[in-house]
Amino acid sequence: KDAKLNLANGGQKFNPKLYESRSAGVFTGLEAAGEDWGKRYNEKSITTNKELHSNIFALKINGKRYASYREPTVGTASTGGSGSKFVFGSDVATIHSHAAFDPRFDNDIFSPDIMPDGKNGDTWYYNTYQFTGFVTTPNGSLLRFNYFDKSVTTILPPGTLYSDIRDPTTPRRSLNLSAGDPEKEAERPTK
């Protein structure tokens, strides 16, 4: 049975012919959904210096599996938003951003199980609740954490997504339009 969905297509009934143009917000897999999320939200996260958080969910259309994501919640400079409640069975992963570069943190990797302040980090949640996690970073990369074998995979390398040029690991030849632009650099948040 075809899914009738209210996704990011203006609240209209889902049209299977639109998914190829991405206008319906439906993607061929988790990584494609994560890439789109990163392209949409990493700039906002960096320029506002706030972490953003969303859940990625699975859906079936005409017998094929697809993925999409929920609207992000907004956190602080160092903590993700509370996110929507994780719905086991449909939600299959989470994605969040690590905000602007901050020399106090190792922003370009997943936070460890236990943070220096004693709080639970990114990988603690993925391991404890057994779900896949994605993170976009200030250097413009997208990483995936697999809780099965605790591996981290680089989906998009540094400089691919919008990046913070203050991050020393941001490639200087980045394709980001703002990289190296003094006017855009002046607009970036400072701490």
C-alpha cells in the first residue's frame, strides 16, 4: 500500500513522481538524507553558533525503502536540541551539528561516551539506545557512527558542507562561497 505522507512538500499528499527532484524530502537512504540535512542546516548551525538536532526516519513507498528527516530542534553552542522523541520502528538514526568552531572542544569528531564535564556524549547515546548517528562539523564534514562495531565513517570530507574558516582543519580551498571572503568572515559569530 502506498504511503500517504505529509512531508516537506507544502503539506500536499505525497506524489511518488516528485521524490526524484527531492521536493518531497524523500531520499534513497540514510546517507542521502544526512547529506541533504547537512547542506540545509550546517550553515545555520555555524552562523548562529547553535547545535541542531533531527531524527531520520524510514518509510516505504511502492515497496521500496526510503528515508527522510524531521525538522531540527535548536540547542546551545555545545549541546544538541532535545530533538523530537525518537520513535523506534520508524526513526532509524539521528543527525546533529556541532555549531561553530570552538577551541575548547574537538568539534570535528563525535563527542566521546563521557565528556570531561561528566555528561553523556554523542556515542554514549548511540551505544546505549542502539541507533546510527550522524554529525555535521565546523570543518564542513559529515560523519556516521555505527553502533554495531563502533566505527566512524566519513561520508563527506572536510570542506564539502558549509564550514567555519576559523576551524584549522577547514580546507582553505573549500568550495564554500564564504571561505576566505572577508565580508562573510566578519559576519561569522565570535566568542
